[in-house]
Amino acid sequence: MESYNSFKVARQQVLEAAKLLNLDDATKEFLSTPQLETNFTLPVKMDSGKTQIFHAFRIQYNHARGPAKGGIRFHPEETVDTIRALACWMTWKTAVVDLPLGGSKGGVRCNPKILSEMELERLSREYIRAISPMLGVDIDVPATDVYTNPQTMAWMMDEYETITKRHSPGVFTDKPIQVGGTEGRRDATARGGIITVREACKAYGFDPTKEFAIQGFGDAGQRAALLHKEMLGGGKLIAASDSRGAIYNKKGLDPEELVHHKLKTGTILNFPGAKKIPHEELLELDVEILYPAALENAINIKNAKNIKARVVCELANGPTTPDADLILFKNNVHVIPDILASAGGVTVSYFEMVQDKSLFFWEEEDVHKQLDKKLTLAYKRVQEAIKEKKVHPRLAAMLVGVARVAQACQLRGWV
Ligand code: GLU
């Protein structure tokens, strides 16, 4: 929703946590402002022979706990403020799961759906040429995000290594396995989210074998649809959406067939047996678990009161606005906030960095086991904060994340 500025939202969340933590003014100011921002242009030769100028960003929000970490998005509506917000959320996300990393994010304002493979490659390489001195295993480590993928990371890593004349695969994560990627990264965000749903079901008695819906059938959404049943012992996917529309079938949508259909046709629309419903209706369906897995501000002041899901597991970054958070809390909707629910991706990215550094690669089951340990522990820590402070889950998660980052800043003597 355009009426929300994502960075204003993110800042408001930080300041609220900072107030409850009694942080001093300097710390508050420091933690609600990015440490380093770059805003640049990329001239790219298009297939037509003409040059097109793209606007790009990389923001290192905070690196007190370790190298900055965060994905790169290719999206037509990218602005400096969306990237600021996303970099901010990465900072608390890595802290909530207790990774020795900071937070960053990058983006290019472009529509990758209308770019050719060659144009995407040139754009990716140009992006790295512009910011390579800002990157490094011990400085800032990008990864995939909306509309970027392991191939994008392979091009970027290659460009970086060409410039620096050194192999350093750990500067990018979510790479293809053949060039230093890790097992278990592709479904890590969804897997992490489902681990947190499992813990929520244990803690509050929700029933994962009932109906669920997925808003945003991209990478994370598709993997969640596939893993939900496998990891939670059942459950019926009754609705899903993508940028083109939403579909519904009371009897259930077969996740595997729907993934196949999306791959074949490029959309979930016209899936046999399903009817098209308005986008907004999907979010308001009476389901046990709702997975918002698209973009920011999807659940907001307009629709929060109509949300009937018992659990909202946020696989997207920033899908719920602060005003909506209060309504959901009042209505007893259990929100598993993005900085916890979507932390599986960056957690396995961290495992990828560890493996790249040691040149020793783990088996898939080791990745799954370590991910489960990290996410279960983080869920429990946030639960404790909910109980201790009697606050809604996002604020509780923010309290955990912000306190850890504040402590690192203080120990360094920055504030
Ligand atoms: N883009 C993912 C996120 O928002 C992963 C980031 C990473 O692995 O660095 O969490």
C-alpha cells in the first residue's frame, strides 16, 4: 500500500522497542538510522543497442554484530526508503536468530520480467562493478531476494572475483551449489517459517492440519506450500495468490500441481478446479494459518480487523503495518513476525558463509538440523519476551533483536 512509507514503519518499530528498553537518545538515534547508504545509477546496454539507466541502492544499516548481511531485490517500485526499511529489518532478523552478522539490503529499480537473460546478466554485473569496494566476506554479504535468484548470485560473484582477482565465494550467498552454495538454502526461508509454526502450534494448541492460505506464490510461498504438509503432518492449502491474482478451492489445491502449473504458465491463475477471487479476499479467509509471502504492508489498517486466521506466519519482509499489529493482537491473532518467521533464509546463508570459509561442505540433513536448532531457540526466546513484557510478538522480537544490537554498539564504545 503506497500510503505507508516502509522506512517510517520500520523506524517506528525501532523507536517503540528502544523506548521500552530505556535506551539513551544517542543509541535511539543510531539504531533508527542507517550507518551507510549508497544511491547510484547503472548504465546498461540493452539488447536493442541502446543504453538504459537504472537506479540502484545498497544500504548497510548496522554492522555492530558482524559483517552486514542482506539480499538484493530487482523490483519496479524500489525506492531508497524500501531498501532502508529492508536493511533495518535485516539487522534485527540476524540478531533475533543470534547470527554474528549485521543487516543490509540492496536493490535495483527495474522490471526483471521484461528484461532478457543477457540484460539481466549485464545489469547484475554492472551493479557489482559499482559497489564492489563496499562488499566483502568481512564487510557486507549480499544474497537473493525478490526477483533475484542463484543465477544472479553466480554472475555477481563472478564479477566480484574478476575485479578482486581472488576466489571469495562467501561474499554472496544463495549461490548455486556448483559454485560454493550450500545444501538446504533454496527452501530455507519456508522451512524456517514452518519450524516457527510448529513451535506456535505446540505452545498455543493451533491445528496445522486444518486449512491454510498463501499470499505470494513466489519462491518462499511455493516452498511453504510443499513443506507445510510434510513437516506439520497435514493441512489443506485452500488459496494462493501471485502478482496476477488469487485463486481459491474449498476442497484444496494440490501444492505440487500448483507449483508445476505456475512454472509452466508463469502464473497460478487458471489452475484447474480453482476459482479466481479478489486479492483482498485471500487475506481475509477463515483459515488456521495465513502465510503472507509477498511484499510490504499487505496487512494494514484497512483489512486487519477482517483477518480471521489464527496464525499469521510472515514469510515476507514487513507485510504488517504497526497499526494493523495492534488490531491483530487485540483480536488474538498470533503473528509470527517477519524478523523471526523469515529468518531461515539468512540463517542458512550464514551456514553457507561458514562452509565457504572453511571449504568444507555439510550434508543437507546437517543444514536442516542446525536450522531447526537456531529457529526453535529464537522462537522460544521471543516467547519469553512476550510473557515477560506482555507485548505483541513483533514488539517482543524487536526487543530481543534491538537489545542485542544495542549491546554490541555499547561494547564497541559507539554509543
Ligand atoms: N533476502 C532474504 C531475507 O530477506 C535472505 C537474506 C540473506 O540471506 O542474506 O531474509
